[in-house]
Amino acid sequence: MQYTKLGNTNIEISRLCVGCMSFGKAGTMHDWTLNAEKSEAVIKHALELGINFFDTANVYSAGTSEEYLGQAIRNNVARDKVVIASKVYFNKGRLSRKAILREIDGTLQRLGTDYLDLYIIHRFDYNTPIEETMETLHDLVKSGKVRALGASAMYGYQFHNMQFAAKEHGWTPFSTMENHYNLLYREDEKELIPICKQMNVSLMPYSPLAGGHLARATWASDTLRGKTDRVVKDKYDQMEQQDILIVKRVQELAERYACKMSQVAIAWQWAKGIASPIIGATKKEYLDDAAGACALKLTAEDIAYLEELYVPHPIVGAINKNPAQDAVVGTHIIR
């Protein structure tokens, strides 16, 4: 496994991050999530591969994702050997001071730890002043409850404004951006990603395999997730006719290099300067495949070939307003 630093911090992360939305009590968010025992088996295997970076959220499977992750960490590795990230926003009060202070304590309790390595705001809050959010997050860093801060899918100007507020007041800035980015969705290349690179903010995209579409030659899947995951359908199906052509090119390169399609998709991410794509694995072999991408180096011609057919897509990730307070699960905005 290869490693890198998180933004301008001294926190060392693996070049792959395990997405913990796959873990949690089935039916509380998705029908296909793994129970505690199966979650621990996947997490243990990730540790054996040298992966030390895990990303969860307070709302994943009604908090059971955090519980399962915390339990697996305690059973298998020293706390200071892993980097744990969690998120806040899809909760009562969104990113208000009162909400953040309440939610961080709940997250720490469920994880069974007294600090988070990385605390990420899950979306931009249209109702809370930026200064209130950034000062509160800074206070968490000062208190020792959080080591570093991150943001997730939002518009470039919003991220810039929040970073500017932190700089202006001497507060802790964001070190990471967890955005929606893959070969089938590249809208953030226009504004958000250049801003992040300018500020040395580490990119840790979710859905690097586009919900599995970049890991198989066919668009549809007969797995439980493929049949029941409305989030993936909402995010990708409207562009199937155009995007299946890109999928075919991924398949071509995988055949040329005698590797998995997922490895081509992940190698492309690293070639684009991504620090640590988030892999949502429900099986150990998915992590093996991802780790195997370390051996694949795409040429400039390969990258151009993969990118050539892309067309502009509707925005999926950043939101134009706060959703209804109860819109926590089962919609396209939760990743």
C-alpha cells in the first residue's frame, strides 16, 4: 500500500479509503449493508492490506455504521494506527453550533473513541452563517476532539468562501474535499477541484467506481445492491446511453492490461491527482482489486482515450438548498 499526507497536516493516510456506508444494520438506510460480523471481516482485511483510512457518517444506517466501525477497530488495531473520518449535516440543526457540538459527541460515543482524525461537513448549510460553522469546527480542533477538518460535495464558490472565512479569522481550514468524482461524473473539474488543488486540499472522492458501473461491462447488475440501491439509479441511469460508451473504453483498457476494470478506474483517479478514493466494499476481494491498482500506470494516451467521450452532466452531489429535515436516507444526496 502507498501513503500520502492529508492536505497540509502531518496525518498519513493510505492511498485508498474504505467507505463505511457499506456497514450497518440493513434496512435502516440500505437493504444491502453488512452486519457487524461481516463488516469487521472486511475492515480487518483492509487493515491487512495496509489500508488505514476509514470514512463513515453520523447518518449511515442510523449510526450503526459508526458503531460497527468502532467495534472492529477496537478488536483489531491500535487507535493511533488508523485515520477515522466521520461527517455531520444530515441531522437536526444541520451545521449550527448547537447541532455540531451535539453530533460530534454522538459520533465519538458510537465509535468508542475520544477523538476523530477528520471531521467532514456532509453538505453546505444554507441556513447557518458560514462563520458560525467554521468557528465551531475550529473549537472542536482546539478542544482535541478533532484533528483535521474536511468538506464534502458543494459548489466551488461555497468552498472558497468557507476557506476564506477560516483564513480571515484565524480558524482551522479544511484539509480535504470528499466530492463526487469518477470517469462518468467530472463536473467538479470546472471549479471545485482546481480550487482544492490551489489550496493543497486533499481530494478523497466518493463513488470512484460510479456505483459499480466502472467495474463491469454491463450497465445493470443482478446483485442485491444493484437491484435495490435507488441512490445509484438516481445518480447515473439518466446518462446511461452516453456513459456506457465510456464504460466500454474502461473494459478495453482492462483487457489490454490484463487487469480488472475497477483497477483502470482507480488508476485514472490517481493519475488525476486524487489522494485517496473511497472504496465502498461489501466483499474482501473488492479491496484486493482496489489495492491491485497500485501496480497499474496509465499513459497520457490512455487517459485521453478514457476522457474523450465525456459530455456535461446534470449536477449530482452539490445541492441548491437544504433538503427537508427528514430527508436523511433513500435520496440521491446521501453519499
